[in-house]
Amino acid sequence: MDQASRSLIICRIKQFISPSLLLKWWKADSALSFARDPHPLTALSGGKIDPEAIKLQIERESPKLEGILSEFRRQGISVIPISSSRYPSWLKTIYDPPAVLFTKGDAALLEKGRKIGIVGTRKPTEDGIKAVQHLTAELSKKGWMIVSGLAAGIDGLSHKASIRAKGHTIGVIAGGFHHIYPRENLQLAEYMAEHQLLLSEHPPETKPKKWHFPMRNRIISGLSEGIVVVQGKEKSGSLITAYQALDQGREVFAVPGSIFNPYSGGPIKLIQEGAKAVLSAEDIDGELTGQNVQYTEPF
């Protein structure tokens, strides 16, 4: 493990500096060297962080790192810094990728297969349940890997439908692995941690906070070639994910529904704004080329 990877992992696990500042430091100097003068951390933190103090903290924790990682491995947890070749290339193209990923399950899923995100309301109607089950089964049989947020409703249903179709699925969670939310999907999460993949940007002991959920959504879209929205109100979190996908250069799809159903409001709004209406997996296959995107940071 090179010094940059060690520094990224130590700083993230021990939370010496914020995740956003850690990413900015890596972008400014991928080697995370302390030889530069002035040091990037000085300017990036507005002089609030002493690079020498961070250096000493990293050096102090470095001999303990292998023991920490060994304990993680015992729990089935792998740690992937953005400096690693194992870090998913699609996610690296977004504006604010996590500096470190924590995985539980088959981490090889990050590096193979085409991925599509499926999100939607936590309170689907019978039509919504049928739609997500049908569409997910079709996509899985065509080789698509399903990415979602392990939330109640459409998210959990998409994971389950993918598993039933003998496909692969990735669940991106808010918080760490020791605090799965919602508890109703704990059994599903445990199964996926054995046979599929769970993913988080937070150390395992982190309790989920309100702001972790929109942060999680950018990872769902960032891993995926496109996002499919199945039911959701006009101001639902599903639309936040869709708009993040657009910002990241991904395609957005929406499953239309009855104009008399309030949970059709989100998909209808997206379709009015240019999202492609989806009736079958072929509607997605025909739009996505499989070519990676290159994100250009705004000025």
C-alpha cells in the first residue's frame, strides 16, 4: 500500500479532517506529500489546519493501520481509497467522489458489469411494486447490475427483484455497516453482505444522519450509467437523485403512471423536463452506449 492510500484511509477512519477537505487535498496532490511548501492543506483549510499536526497524526496511527484493516477483514469489510485501481472508474468521474469507500460483500462487483440505478418512493402502490419488479427482472436478465439505496419501498424491492432474477445488485447505505437503516431491511442487508455488495462512504461505526441520505444518492447515480425513477412525489428524494444524475452527465429515465396518483408526480415532472419514459428494459438499452463519461468541474 502506497503512502497516499495509507494517508487517505487513516484520515478517513480516524476522521482527522473532513471528507470534503480530504478529497480536495487528494485532488491538489494525489501523492498526499508533506514536502510541498506551502502545503495544500494550509490554503484549502484557510489556515485552520496545521499540515505538520496532520503529518504527526498519520505517522502515529500508521503502525496500527494493518491491525485495524485486519479487524475490518474479519468483519467482511474492505476499504478502497480513491488512489486505488480498485476504485470504480465511473464514480471517480463525478465532482465529489468519496475519498474512501467501505465495502461489505463481493467488492469485485464494483469493477465489472454495466450498472443502472433504480430509485423511488418508500410507499409504492401496487402498480409501483409490479413496475419495479417487472423492470428490474428484465434488466437483470439482460446483464444489468442494479444499484439502489436499500431504503424501504422501491429501493429494497429492486434489490430483491434482482436477486430473484439471479442478477447482481449493490446497496449504497447512509451511515456505516454497524447501523443499517431502515431496520426492516436488515435481513436483506445481511444477505447482500454475503452474496452481493453493500457500499458506504462512512466508517462502520457511523450512525446515519439526515444529511447522509442525499450524499448517498450521489453515489448511486455516480456508479450508474443512468437512473430510473419508479414513483415518487414531486419533491421526493428520488428526484434529488435524478437531478444529481443529470449534473453528473448520466441519463435519467422515469416510469410513467396515473395522473391521479400523487406518486406519479415525480416521474411525470421528469418526463416533462426531458427524461425518457420507460415501459421496458429495451427503452434503457436503446439509450445507453456503455461509454464512460468525463466530468468537467465547474469554473
